[in-house]
Amino acid sequence: MKLMTFALVLLAAAFASSASIPLHEPRGIEHASPHGGRVKAIPWDEAVQIMKTPPGGFCGKVSSLDTNATEAQPRPKCANTTIRPEWNRMADADKLSYVRAVKCLMDTPPLGVWGENATRSIWDEVAWVHDQLNVRIHGVDTFLPFHRLRRADALVARDQLHGPLLRLWFFTADYFGALPPLSKTGDGTCITDGAFANFTVRSPDPNHSSCLSRGETKQTTDEATTAMLDLCHGDATTEYTQHRRCVEQTIHAVMHEGIGPTMWLLATSPNDPVFFLHHGFVDWQWKRWQDAAPGRSMTITGCAEYPADGSPCIPLTRDTVLTTMGLIPDMTVGDVLDTENDVMCYTYDEF
């Protein structure tokens, strides 16, 4: 059964559990440029293997600090939690408000984190930061906390993006422009309709810019199924690293790859407005997993970084710093671990 009947918006990064592949190098990312590779999803059988393999079996060498959950020191609960609905449950006026807020960010002068005269807007800078942090936020256990931070704060905390962020959505040209099929030559199509028609993607490479481009590979997007969603959710014994790897490399990956050119490159994917809607769904999956067993919103395990020299991984803890390189103040994993704490202050409308 397909998870959505037209198109889901997800994102992607993939790496294998095979012992022959360096564990700190994502298998599914083709490092085709110095600014981030192309994303590819893993097949069902590899996802099943991830969910069967205990974290010590695929984390490589880890320090002793990484073998146990870090001590829980939860933040206070939020007094007035915001409920974020699914796109399909939003009124047309709220959908339009979301689109206008994205347009506002595209028109808001940059903060200067990319450098003088390098960019036109905060929107460009958000994509640039994602690219600069590439290997620190993909293929490692920081993936989910970092992208939760980006969704919740890089836009919202600046009072630029009002209204709910989203879990699932139907792709409608009225709001986001077309989703044409990928051409026979493997090329996308520049988007010339909808609110983001003729948008120019500013590449991290200063000598290259391109149009906002899409080209659906339906065989790939059809891989987003309820069966895969349930597989990655696991059960009461599923550990965080298993869940994160499965989500990142499957449902998160197939739509990034399947939507095409702008979205399938790590360097450019945040330029497409569907990126943030997609990450609402990715975050919803993590939140659902956290709520399924006691303590998951208070503790965290895994690897924050794999040193290049092959030494034990740097543990992911509540004190691990999450940076957006100046877009907003740095935060910690503990700040974002519970969406219903006094920092994040939101939940979703259904699980």
C-alpha cells in the first residue's frame, strides 16, 4: 500500500550496513562534487538488516561513553504546546500563508553567514549552511536532531515562517509548481508555474547557479510505503541508531531521490520549498518513535562523528552542540530532544 496516493515529500541520504563499506562514508551518497553528493535510497532487504542489527554491529569502534544512553536531564515542559497538522488538514488560507512565508524568506536580506555579496537572502543561506555541514549531519546520528533544529528554529524562530509545519502532503501545482516526470535523458524540468516559478538556485559553487528543477522517477517515489514506515518504526527493543539509519536511508531517501534534480543533491535540496515539508514528515516519524516507549524523549545514543583517522566515534549526547553557523544561536541535542519542552513547544496532530 502506498503511503500517499500522489507524491510524498521526503528527503534522503543513505549508507550501507555492509562491512565492506567504510561506516562513516554514506553508501548512498555519490560524492560527485565538493559541495555534497547525490542521494540514493537503499533497498528493502538492507533496511531489514539495519533493523535486525544491534547498534554495536554497525557503528564500528565506539568509545565506552557511547554504549549507554546519556543521563536524562530533561528541560521543563512547554505550557502551551502547538499542534502541527498534516497539510491535507489545513485550510486553504493557511496553506497560502505558508507559501507566502517561504516567499518572505526568499526576499529577506541575508545575515551575512555566507560571506559578503555571496547570496541574496536568508533562504539562500539556509541552503548554504546545510551544504557546509554535510558530513556532520548525514550518515551520523546527529541527522534527526539537526534537521529538527532546522525545521523548528532556522525559520520559525526568526518569525519569518508562520503557521504549522507539516507531516504529509499532496503535491499540488497550485502551491509548489509542477512535478513533471524525469526526462528520458535523465534531466529535470525548470519550474515555471506556481508560487516559485523561475526561482534561481544559488549554488555553493560561486560559478554555478541553476533553476529550481524537478523530475519525478515514479518507480522510486512508489517505494515510500506504509510497510517501510512500519519497518523503521520497529518495536520496544528498537534502538535510536537503528531507527535513524532506517528512516534516513529509506523513506527519507526515496523522495529526495525521486523528486529530482534540485532535491536529489545535498548541496541544493533546501532550495526547494518541499524540503521543509518533507522534513516535517521525517520529524514526525522520529517523534512517533520517541512516544512509543518511555525515556526516548529524554535520552540519546549513537555517534555524532566518525573521525577520519579511524579512532572511536565521538558519542552523541544531550550536550552535543548543534550549530547553524550563525543563522540562530547554537543549541544542544538536549534542547531539541523533546518537542514538547519549553524550547521546541510542539507536537503533531496524530500518530
